[in-house]
Amino acid sequence: MANITVDGKILEVKEGALLIEELLANAINIPHFCYHPALGKDGNCRMCMVEIEGQKRPQIACDTPIKHGMIVRTKGANIDRVKRSILEMELINHPVDCPICDQAGECSLQNYYMDVGLYESRLSTPKVHGQKHVDLGANVVLDQERCVLCTRCVRFTQKITKTHELGVLSRADHSVISTFPNQPLSDPYAMNVVDLCPVGALTSKDFRFHKRVWFLASEEAICNRCARGCSLYVDHHKEKYKDEMIYRYRPRFNALVNGYFICDVGRLSYHQENENRNFHPMIRGKESEYEYAEGKLLRLFKRNIGKMLLVISSSLSLEEMVRIKALAGMYDATISAYEPNRFDEHFGDDFLKHQDLSANARALPLLGIEEHCMGFSEGFEQAELIVFIGRSDIDMVKTLAYETKNIALLYGYNPPFCEGLELLLPITSHTGRAGTFINCDGIVQYSNCAITHNQGHKKLLELLAMLLGDTLNTCEEVWEETIGKLEHFQGLEFEKLKHTAQKISL
Amino acid sequence: MNFFLALIILIPFISSMFIGIAYMYSIVKSPISRLWFTIPALSAPMVSFILGLVLFLGLHNGAEDYVYRPYMWLSLDTYDIYMGFLGDKLSIFMVLFITFVGWLIHIYATAYMKDDEGYGKFFAYFNLFLGSMLLLVLADGPLIMFIGWEGVGLCSYLLISYYFEDPLNVNAGNKAFIVNRIGDFGFLIGLALMFFYCAPYGYDYITIQAHIDSIPLPLLYLVGLALFIGAMGKSAQIPLYVWLPDAMAGPTPVSALIHAATMVTAGVYMVARFHFLYELIPAVGVFIAYIGAASALFAAIIATKQSDIKKILAYSTMSQLGYMFIAVGLGAYSTALFHVFTHAFFKALLFMGAGAVIVSLHHEQNIFKMGGMRQITPLVYICMLMATLAISGVPPFAGFFSKDEILLEAFASGEYLIWAIAVLSAVLTAYYMFRLFFVVFEGQKYHHEHHPIDVTWVMKAPLVVLALGSLGAGFLGLPVLLGGHNLIGEWLAQWGVRASHVSHETEWMLLGLNITVSMIGIGLAYRKFKNYDLSKETLLEGVVYHKFYIDEMYDKFFVQPLRRLSERISVSVDVEVVNAFVMALSYGFVRIGKVIAVVQNANVRFYAFVMILGASSICAYLIFILG
Amino acid sequence: MASSLFSYFVVAMVLLSIGLVGVFSRKNIFVIYMSIELMLSAVNLIFVALSNYYHSMASQIIAMMVIAIAAAEAALFLSLIVVLYRRKKTLDSDMYKALSQKETL
Amino acid sequence: MGIKIVKREGKSFKDRIYLPAILGGMMTTLGHFLRNLRDTSNIKTLNYPEEQPKDITSRYRGVHRLTKRDDGSVRCVACFMCATACPAECIFIEAQEREDGVDEKMPKVFTIDLLECVFCGGCVEACPCDAIRMDTGIFTFVAHKREDFLLTKDKLLSFEAKKEKA
Amino acid sequence: MNSISISIVIINIILALLFSLGAAPILVWIERRVAGFIQDRMGPNRCHIKGIRLGGLIQSFADMLKLVFKEDFEASGIKESFFFSLAPVIVFCSAFLTFMVMPFADNLKIGAQVFYMQGLPIDLGVLWFLAFAGLSVYGIMLGGWASNNKYSLLGSIRAGAQVISYEAAMGLSLVSVLITYGSIHLVDIVNFQGKLLFGFIPAWGIIIQPLAAIIFIVTAFAEANRTPFDIAEGESELVGGFHTEYSAMRFGLFFVGEYVAMSASSALIVTLFFGGYHLPWLNTQVLQNHITWVLAFIMIALPTVSFFFSKWMFNNNRWLEEGNIRNRESKLLFKVIIGINLLVILGLGFWLSLGVEEIGANIATAVIQVSTFAIKLLLMNFVFVWVRWTLPRFRYDQLQDLGWKILMPLAIANIVLTATIVVVFGV
Amino acid sequence: MDMIFLILSFFAIAGAVGMVLAHQPVHSALSLILTIIALAGLFALLSASFLFMVQIIVYAGAVITLFIFIIMFLNVKEANLPKEPNKNITIFLGFIGLLPLNFLILKALYHMPSKALVLSQNGFGEIKSLGMELFEKWLLPFELISILLLVALIGAVVFGRKEEG
């Protein structure tokens, strides 16, 4: 450990680490473009200048190892002048088209200009123009004019994906980022460069012009596309007179699970939360009122005590699973989480994508829920009512004995068909409710409820509470009542878990 | 004047209560001047002493024994037990020095405790202690005495664990109390046996003495032994001595009071009080003497290797008590009481001197961290020197005469083994006392950690008085041999002196021997403790240092097995047998209750409904009847 | 003769019975209270009828005092209900069992 | 020193019983009433449909309009600044990619809900492109249906600035 | 039951209807015009029938017509349709019933028969007013509750609390008044006020019991839910309060009910504190004895008043466009006034020349007293309107403070004071 | 007379039944008003005019208003009302249970001397006589009632104040 003085404040930091790391770790604002914790230093942007006592000139913080007793200044007239000069340099050829730039609102350049720039332009020569709209492939669009050439994107393809698709072309003020001829950006993590880009040079075709970022509210959640369960931010907004919509997923840093990145498939999986949603309860193919359908569900359960099979999705949250188990106990039903299409070998890779597509399958054995075909078949034989919860692969029932069984479906999305269903009751989708999930490595994560739709459909937990006749409507209550008392979750504190992922032994 | 007896006891009690209330007031309401505590605390023993003196003079002028029975205490079927006080020569003698020495200790304590927050509390206990001891001494019967006996035990417990913030002190208090309980158990058995036989006639000493024959002889042995067990507990004899060293946990004035004037002498007094009983069973007396001798030697040996100044003094007390029991056991009660008397002076002085040293060294108790105290507290040095000389049996100090008399008694009784042990103990006594003395007052200064201060005159004045007492008290019992009259012996003639049949030559010889023995001890101490090195410690010395591992043995052979047994019982028997039975019962009741509780559902509407139904049924019945 | 004393008694008895039934058959604390008020009114009717019958003002005065007491009772009862409802969030009188069980209000 | 002692008003008995103040107020209103009852000609009321207001200035904030570029296309680039600044949230914009090469971005939908608008002028202040103005001088906007109060992009583009009277 | 008594009863009922129901449109008109003039506006003046505007009075009738014929719809959120419809009826009926016991004139003696000049000849007097004024709040509460709308519910809750609070103060202020008058019968009360104090001051309640008068007037404002106590409506906070969801004639009933309640309150105030149907210094006895002179005075006074009124009318009753049909109105009205004058003067002169008998004197007295009462009522209503357009609305806590902490103690103190004076001086 | 009595009794009983049966407390309270007003009418029929007014002023005007006020103030949602699935059954059972009681009492009363109760003449039931009786013979109870009201007032205030902390 070493003690350094930053702006008169003494910090205890690691000796030999990069200065910028420790400054950022201590929440000291230090402008930077090219440095990124996942990509390391590069030292080309010169934005992170600090004054170090004993050095003649200001130094870049991202390439300065820490020594004991260093005295660092990040503010002051001198350093502001330096920063302002560098910004002026960066902005010489910048088009300053913030009104139409997607990055406006989360743009480093904009922020730094607001912090230290604020000068009148002294430029009289015409700006060097580049191409405004270069399609790099894989949903990424490049605006060469706005680029500050920090090369984060280039280093991403070199260090992280190792696909080496991007490079810097030309010299001096004509330098641009570019792909190689006939080799578009195509790797499955390509859209991370949009997040990496500190300015509006790289934008996502998927998000481009859909919403200004300052309207968006972020909620911490996790991806349920595969068993990895990457942490992400759900950026959503409820426009006036319209329903709440998700506009994008952004990776959320989580050292245990995904680091700084997520895959493109997961990133784009928000579309299913916006589209393909079903809000209308149906009873025997006819639309119905929600309250009535709820009552119908309760009646169905009460009428079929001991003759029920609950087919649950293994992507349900831990709380829901626990409650469903209690429900099965109460109504003497069989549970099965058998899913024939759970694994997809082609999907998995060795970075973030996992071949198991179920978000919470690790919880099944913990709770003792049957997930094999055998159990399903046995339950199926005895059951008269088959309730699908959170999944819609009712085809497999259809092929077996569609006519003789009643099927109820609690599902957040459009089911493949509705005819012949005894009951179809919409529930909130993945982002519409909170829950805890265990990922493929046994890491428990909490996902917040991000969006609330206008339609009055309920959360699955609320429905379950109604069926169980108690009031455990929220995750907190379920944890307090049941999960917290389970053997595997003894040491976990729910309040802590809400903010930090924790590993448990499986 | 008979009611003076009651006054002597009541005054400390009342003052204790007053101080206690004043102390409560000072805590709950607002702090009040310390004089509210000091004045009653000091005046109570003084008034008692004066009253005692008046009674003493009365007795001296040939009055009858005072008996004062204010009211009937218990009326058990046919036995009436009075609250009665007896003021004969023995008890008044005890009262005198208890109150006098106690008063000095009180004065000393006002200075010693002056910085303590619980000043008032302390003196409330202190006066209570004194009162209890006076009750013990002045009681006219065993039952009243037992009240005082237990009161003394209680106060010792309170005072030993006075600094109750430290669990060690509380443990020490507990230990004293529990060990005393064991002794008290024996004492109670003895009392009960006596009561069984003597109560029909009355249960005071005089009646018991008159009707002692009604107890069968074998039982008499049992009674004697049982009572002696009580004395063992109170007076710290083998094997019930273990509490005494630990009792040093209390403030030093407490130690002084316990050791000099009050508690530990209770055993001796009790045996002397029941002299008529023990005279009938001389074998028990010899047994007592042997126990006493063993205690004397044992304690003396332990004391040679202790480093805590107060513990050394505690063991010396035990050793001296051993002497007293030698005398008592051999029937020389007056001799024993003479030693009690002299011992009160020099032991109080020793403790208070030690206390002064401790105070001046900011509560350092290890003698090896003292040294060179002579320059700092010269007066204390002189007083301590006199006390040390007295306890070592150097003429003309008080201890010499009493100890000499005991040795004489032992020699004369023919129990030469006891005598030999006593002499050996005397050597050791002189040795360890001077060891303490040299280490503390001579030698290297070892207090660079502290800045020693001289103590105040309030502390010194009692020391001086006691020093004079240690010097002069012996002359009250100056043997005939040396041209004295043995005033104490005469005063307590009723409690007989048996050593008159030894020839003068023998007496002289023994006297010389005693002086020689003391000198040897002093010499040894002087030689050894000029340059003492703690590291050279042999195995035996280690054993001695650890007090022969007696505490550990107690722990190993009594405490642990008992604890294991109770644990086993609590686990198996209690849970599986007792609990099962109880649980089965309760389970049954609960089941029945649950069935019945259906109607007690706290639903007022239901109650109303049932009520209406009842009314309706009655109405229906009426309609049915009336047609 | 429908409006005889007896017929007034019949009406009063019916009202009283309805009140009684209301007290022990309804859970809603409001309805219970209203049933009590109903019983008071029924008794008032008897008083007034007897007043007319005996041509005595005394029973009318008693009826008036009953009304006054009912008003006082209303004030207390309603403030009690408000307090209870604030704490328990229910009007179910069966839930107000704090005195019978180990539970706080 | 620098302390100025201000007399507390409203604490005197006269103030506390309110009645004098109330009566005073009532006298005032009665005075107005009687004056106007005696002679109605003092009243300044405009008989609106028959009489029109004559004092609408150029800075009067009327109904909005969208300005055009020289080539007649919409000047707005859908930067959402007006929607962000709007306190009544009555501006609804959807952006789209602009294909004609003039700029990158343009509004697909630009709607102002006049029923919600408070005519504060915040949008005009916020616009970085001078694309929205409130200089039409229209102070009444009458319609029969709620939908008619939604000014669409086309309608906003069709308004012209009020001509200043020379 | 002879024809005279039947006709008197019918006349009474017609008068009561006229004063309550019939007054409503006029009150609405007064309210709007007074508001306009107070605020330097015109108020309604456009509506006309063939050019006849009557200073905008026609607007009220047009509004009434509109309310009657408007589509009467219920919002879909309203679950309690029955109570929703019942609420305005309760308000209207209780307000109307309240008015029924007001005496319009002294007991009319025709031959041997004595007739109460009240809509309902019940001698419960003040108590009746208290009872039904209290009931009207049910309408408001029920309406607000049945609307299933939080504004309405809030309004009705406020109304409930307000009425309960102010009814206490009102009842207590009445007690001292009743002690003074020694009766609860309104006719007795009015006749008491017909006396003279010290021989020259009319013994009106406002003079004898000023404190009770002030308290009662204030609480009457509150009971009638008029500004500054109209927090139940509170349009600036609660949109429309209890009647937010109402439209058409159901709203109309609320509307009319409010004015009837106001009228009833005015009537009671007039009866209790402003001498009721008595002209000052001219009580029933005096009038009956000097009826000839009174009639003669009227014959002279009426043309004089008409002259000044016409002059004022020609001054102010103009429409801005020349030649508009509305500009002919003044001339027409002038003709009508002249006609009425002629009729009255001729009729009276004829009657006087025939000689006035006792029955005639009694009837004439009654007519004069009814007119007096009507004028006093109108003036009191004007005060209600006047206060409304002068004072702002109370904040709710201030309102309760005023009711419980000021008016109630004052009323109690007044009772004690009055009782003491009555007991000591034996008045 | 009889007709009026019958109509008023019918309304009184109907209101009471409605009160017991209604699920919503507001409905109950409104039904109770019907009963109260019908009872007031019966009082008037028994020529107790002051009680008639008092019944309307105090009961209908104040107590039930307060009641409805509190009901609305609490604004209990339908879902929060107590669930009473067996309400009608218990009410029916209660009536069955009460039948013997009523029957017995009415049987006893039947033997009372029967006499038509009519509107009395010569001032019986007037407010004045009631007041004289009240303030001459019943003064102490009257004062006690006033103290009771005061106590109730204070009690209500103490209960109803905001919980501290």
C-alpha cells in the first residue's frame, strides 16, 4: 500500500497500480477517452492529464504507476488550461452535431466540454469532413467525423474478441476507424463497441434515433436469455399516453459474471419484452376480464386438487419456484420442469454465451423440482389439468393427449395458439417482475422489476399468493418467509443480494 | 446497663442503615457531602467501644454478667427463644478490641477509600460488618450467634466482591461465601443436634452449659466436630481455608477488618464459647490442635513463596489462626484469646501498613515491584517494622508473649509434635515476614513505573496507635515468669489456663528458644533477600508458590466431577426422564385445553350468540312449561 | 286497532331482535355498532309508547337521555374505530383480538 | 445595530376578530357594485365576438409553427430539445433517419397537443435550430373534437408567421 | 274546513314555493349580476326573448331550461346509481322543507278563524329548521360518495365534517336567542321583535342579541355551504367537489337546492334577527289600526319609485348595436310599469273610497307583511351573494378552528351571559 | 292513524333489515337513517314532538352523519371489507334462535291492557311540559348526562389524536 495526496486529500492506494485506476476507484473525476478498465491503457487521448509534484510537465494518469508519497493535482488553473487545450484539439474537426447525435446525454466529450471547455471556437479553417454514415455491419454504424480516435473499439476486437476486425486507417487528421475490405464487423459481441465508444462515433442501428437517452430510466436487472445471466441495465421509458417500453439493454459491470460486456443476442433480446406480448386473458378461446379469469384459475385449482400437473419453466425466478412448490403442496399437484429444448449446443461459446438456455435451472435441484422426462410423463398420466407456468411449449402436450386434458397457461407472451386452452392468463414478463436467479456457476443475482405495463395483468408472485391464500406478494416477503430459511441460502442477506451478486455452493 | 448490650449492636446497624439511605439519596437525587457518611461511620464503632468500656468497667468492678433479653424472638411449640444478649467477660473482652481496632480501621478506611465512588456504600457495609460481628459476640445463645455468624458471612461477601466490576473479585466473593456455607453447614448440624437435646430447657449458653449432660457422649463428639467445621470455615483452617487468600480481592481495610478484628476470630471465639462442650471431649480438642498446627505450618510454608503482599499477610493470618487453634484445642482458651488480642493489633497494623504502601505505589501489590519504601514512608516503615517484629515473636512486642504462651501450652500438654510444628512455623513466620519487610522497605527501588507518594496522616495515625498497641498489648498478658500478672489470663480465668505445671526452667528454656527461633528466621530472611533473584526457583518452591496446588486439586476432585455429574444429569435424566413426564402431562392438558378452547375463541360476537342462544333456550323451556 | 300499545311493542321487539342478530352475525364493526344503535332506538320506541300510555313525561325524558348517551357513545366508538382501522387496516371485528392473544394493536 | 424592528401586523384585537376587515372589504365591493349599478358605462368589458381585440403584439405567444429550410423541407432535426423543455409535456416527436442527404435525422411525427400546451414558449427557447416558433398570432384555436387540437407536423408546417402591420 | 281556510292554505303553499323555488332563478340572476358589478364586469346580458332581457334574468330561465333538457348521463364508474340519483333529491327536499315553517306574515285572523301564515302550519319552529338543515348534508355526502370519484368523496367528507361542526355552534347560538324570546315558535319570536326598545328602537334580534346574530349568520353561511364556507365544492381544489360527476337536472337539483337553502337561511335570519315580516315601528297592531294611511302612502310612493327606476333603466339598458331588437326593451318595460302603476293606484283608490273593514285591514296587513318579508328576504339573499363575491374561501383547518375554537365558545359564553341577564333582571 | 302507523313501522323494519343485510357499511347506514326517520315519525304519532325533533336532529342529523362521515373518511375498499360468506345463514339462524325469546316476551305483553294510543290533546307532549319536567324533576340526571357527554368528547379527542412517533 502507498499513500498519495490528491488535491490535498490523502488516499491509501496500491503501490505500482496505474494512477487512473485508483483515482477512478476513489471517485475522483478524471476525464479520459482511451483508458478503459477492461482494455487497459493506451495513452493516446491525453485527456487524463494530472499534475504530479516533482514533474515538470503534466502527466497522463493512465500511464503513471503509483509511488508512495506522490502528490497529485487534478484541478487548478494549469491543469484546466491543459485539458481545455486538448479538448480544443479534439474538437477541431468534430462536427458538433449534438442535436442529432445519439450519444448526446451520455457523451464523454460533451461532458468534458461542459466541465472544462466552454470556450468560443477559434477555428476559421473549414473542418475536415468524413463519412457520416458507415455501416460497419453487425448493427453498428460509424460516424467518422465524431470519432476521437481513442481506439477502444480497435482494442476490443484485438484483446477481447480477438477477431481483429477494426483498425485505424490513414494519417493525421484524416485518420479514421475502419474495417478491412469485405470483412464487416461480425462477431457475436460486436455491439459492445457502441458502449465502449466514449463519443457518438459508433452507434447502434437498433437503438439509433429511437429515444434520447435522458428520457430513459435504468433499472438493474439480469439477462434471461441463457444460463449465464449477465448483469445488465434495462433502459426503459414510459411515453405519455403510451405503454412502457424497453429501449435497450446495456451491460452492467459484474466481476463475478460478465465483466463489462454482454453478447449481442442477449442485448437484443429486449425485443421480445416489447413485442409479442399478450395482455388479454382468455377462457376457452374467448377474451375475458382479468378478475374473472383470475377467479377461474382459482376455481380450476380447487376443482382439480390432486389431479394437476404444473409444468413450469426453468427460467422462473427462485421465489416463484418456491411458491409454486408450496402451491403444489397445497393442491397436491405434481411439478415438472422438463424442457426438451433447453439446451442449444450451437449457442454456447467459451466467453459469455452458455448452451443452457434456461436462466434458473440450477435452482431446480436445490428445491427438489423434477426436471426429467420421466417425472413429466408420470405426472402427465395422472393429471387432468395441466398448468403451464411461464412457458408455452404446449405442443408437446398436444402431441400426447390434447383432447383429454385441460390445459391452463400462465404466460407473459403470445402463446403459439390459444384454441382449446381452458384458460390463458397473462402474467408479467421477465422485466416486469423482480426475482432472484442462480446462474450456471451458482451465482445468485437479483433482478429488479423494470417496467410496469398499463394493462392490469398481475405478477406471477401475486397470482401465486392469491392461489395460496396468503399475502407474500413480493420477493422480500418470500425470502423472509421461506427462501432465507433454506439450507443453501443460509448465509445470504437479501438486502445485500439485491445489489451484489453472491456465489453459493451448489 | 444491660440494654447497653443491645445498644452496642444496634448503633452500628443503625448507622449502617443511615449511611445506606444517605448513599441511595446521593445516587438517586443529588450528591451530598461525604461527611454524611464519614461521621456516622466513625462514630458508631467509637460509641460502641465506649459503651463496651463502660460495661467492662462494670464487670471489672465485680458486677454480674450482663444479660439482656428484650423480647421473645421465636415461639416454637413449647420452646421459646428470646432475642438475648450476654455480656460476660469473654464477650466484653472481644467487644473491646473489636470495636477499638475496628474503629481504627474505620478511620484508616476513610482515607483509603476517599477516592472511591461507592464511599457511602462501603461504610454502610463496613458498619454492618462490625454490627454483625458484635451480634455474633454478644449473642446469648447459638441461634442469635448464628444470625451474626451469617451476617458476618454476608458482609464479607459484599466487601470482598466490593469491586464487582471485575469478575475475578466477584468470584473471590463467591468463593468466600460458598466455602463459608460449607462450614456453616457443619455448624448448623451441630446447632441442630444441640437444639434437639437442649432446647426443651432453653437455648442459651448458660442453659446449654447446665444441661450439656443431656447430650449423649458420642453425639457430643459429633456436635463438637460439626461446630468445629463451622469454625474451620470462618477461621480458615485446613481444609476450608481456600477462600482466605482470595478474599484479598476486597479493599485493604476490608482485609484488615476481616483478619484482625472480626470474621476470622469468630471461629476461635465460638470454640472458646463452647469450651464447656469441648472440655468434655478432649480428643476432639487434640484433633483441633492438630488441624491448627497443620494449618499454621502449611500456611507458613506457602507464605514464604508468595509475592503478593496481601496474600502473604493472608497466609500469615491463617498461620496465626493455626496457633490459636492449637491453644484452643489444647484447652488454653485464654491463651488463644490472648493471641487473638495481640494478633488483632499487629495484623491490623500489618494490613494497614501494607495498604499504605499499596496506596503510595498506586495499587501495586507485588512485593518484588516494591522496594526501598523506607525512604518514602518512614513512619509506615517504623510501624511495619514493629508489627513485623511483633508477629515474628521478638520481645518485647506483643506477639512474643502470646506466641510464647501458646508454645508453652503446646509443650506442656505433651503433644510434642504439635509443639515442634509450632516452633517450625515460628521460624517460618519470622522468615517470611522479614522477607516481606526487607523486600518492601529495604533493598532496591523497583518503582520506576510509579511515583510513590507518602500517605496522609489520616492513614498514618491509626498506624501509630496500633504500633503502640503491638508494642504494649503483650504486657497485658505478661506471664508471671517475667514478673507480670497475666491480666488477660486472670480476666478470662473461667476459660482456664492449663500450663501452670511446667517448671520455670522449662519456661525460660522455651522462652529462649523462641527468641532464637525468631532470630534464625530473621537472619535467614536477611541473608536471602539482600539479593533476591526470582528465576532460581526449584520444583518444590514452585509447588509452594502454587500453594501446593490445593485450589487446583479442589477444582479437579470436587468442582469438575460435580460439574460433569450435573451436566450429565441435566442432559440425560432431566431431559429424558423428568421432562418427558412433565411434557407428557402438559401435552395432555394442552390437548384437552385445545378442545375446550374452541369456545374461548376471543370472538365476542360468538359469545353474544351463545348467550342469546342460552337465553332463548331458557325462554323456550319457559314457554314449554307455562304452555 | 293496529296502533295499540301492543303493536308498538311488536315493532320494538322486531327492531330489537334485528339489532341483536346484527350484533352477533355481522363481522363489520360498523354494522355491529349500528345494530346497537338500532336496539337503543327500539327501546326508545317502547319508552315513548309507554309515555303516551301512562301520560307521563318521565319516560320521554329517559328516551331523550338514551339519545344523548347514544350520541356520546357514537363519538367514542367512532374515534375508536378510526384508531383501530388505522392500526389494523380492517373493519373485521374478529381481527381485534389484541386482548386475547399475544399481539399488539 | 443593524436590526430594524418591524411592527407585527395582525396581532391587535381589531385584527384578530376579523369583522372590521371583513366589513371593510364588503364596503369596497359594495362601492363597486353600486357604482356599476348606477351607471354601467364604466365597465371595460369587451363584447367579444362583435368587438375584436386590437392589441396583439408581435411578441404575443400564439399557436406554434414549424419553420422550413430554404428548400421548403422541415428545419427540425428531431433533437427532442423542445420536448425536454416542455413543462406540460405536450410535444410528441418520433425521429427517423433522413435519407435525402441534407441532414441525418428528421421528425417522422411532430405533434403538439394544444389542449395541454400552456403557451410558455419554452420550446422556442430550447430549439437549437430555430425550427419552432410561436409567432402565428393565433390566440383562439377552436375545434369540435379533441383530435383536432393535435397539431400534426403538416399542420404546424402550414402556419405562417403573422404579418406585422406596417 | 271551509273555502277560506283551504284558499289560505293554498296561498301559503304558493308563497312558500315562490319564496323558495321561484326565488332560485332570480337568485341565480342576482348572483351573477352582482358578481359582475362587483368585479366591474357586465354579467349575463345577452339572452333575450324577442328583445326582452329583463337585465339578464332571462339567462337564468334559459339555464334552467338547459339543465332540464340536457342529456342526463352517469359516468361509467358510478356503481351506486340509486344513491347517485337520490342525493340531489335529498338536498332539494330538505332545503325545501326547511323553508316550509317560515312565517310570511302574522297570524291571519279572518272572522273567528286564525291561520298560520306558514307553508306547513307546524309549531316546532326553529327545531324544524335545525332538523332539516342537518339532513341536507346527507344529499351532499351521498352524492359525493356515490360519484365514486376522489374529488367528490373529499368534498362530501368536508361537507360532513363542516356541517357537524357548525350545527353545534348554530344550535348553541340559537339557545341564547330562544332564551331571550322565551319561545321557539317563530311567530312569537317575530312578534317579540315587533315591540320597541326604549320606545323608539325596534326590538330586533340583531340589536338585542348581536353576538348570537353574528354567530348564527356565520353558521348559517356554513350550513348553506356558501362561500366562504363552500369547501365542499371547492372548485379550485376539488374540481367541483361533491357535484363533479353530476350533470343536467340532477345537477340542477343540487343547484336549486343550494339557492333554496340559502333562501331558507336568509328567511330564518330575517325572522330571528331582522324583525321578520315586521316593518320597523309598524307592527301588526299599528298597521291594522292605520291601514288607511299606509295605503295612501303607497299610492304616493309607488309612482315616485317607478319614475326613478325608469330613468335609471333608460340610462343603462342599452345594447351596443344601433337598431338591434334588444334596444326596444326599455320602452316596452316602461309601458308595463305605467300600466302596473295605474292599476295599483286605481285599485287602491277604489278600495279606500269604499272604506276598509277589519277583514280587509287584516288582509292588507298580511299582504304588506308578506311584501316586507319578501324584500327583507331578498336583501338578506343579497348579503349572501355580496359576501360570496367579497370573501375568499376558508382553508379547511381554519374553518374548523373558527367553528370549534371561536364560534362555539362564544355561543356558550353568550348563553351564560343571556341566561344571567334574564335571571337577574327577570326580563 | 293506523295506516300511518303501519307504513312507518314497515319502513322502520325494512330499514333495519336492510341495515343488517347490506354488505357495504354505507348502505347499512343509509338503511339505518330510514329506520331512524320512521321511528321519528312514530314518535310524532305518539305525540312526542320534541323527541321527534331530537331524533331527527341528533340521530339523523348528527350521529349517523358522523357515521357516514367516518365511513367515507376511512374509505374502505370493497376488497378490504370483512369477508362474510355465511352472513345470511347466520342471520337466519339468529332469527330462529331468537324466536322463543320474542315469543315469550310478546306472550307476556299480550296480557297488558290494550288501549289505542292517539295524538293527545291539551298540550301533552309539548316541548314546554317536557322542559318543565326535565328541569324540575330530572335536573341531576340532566347534568350527569352533560358530564357524560363531556367525558365522551374528551375521550374521543384522546383516541382520535395522531399517534406520536
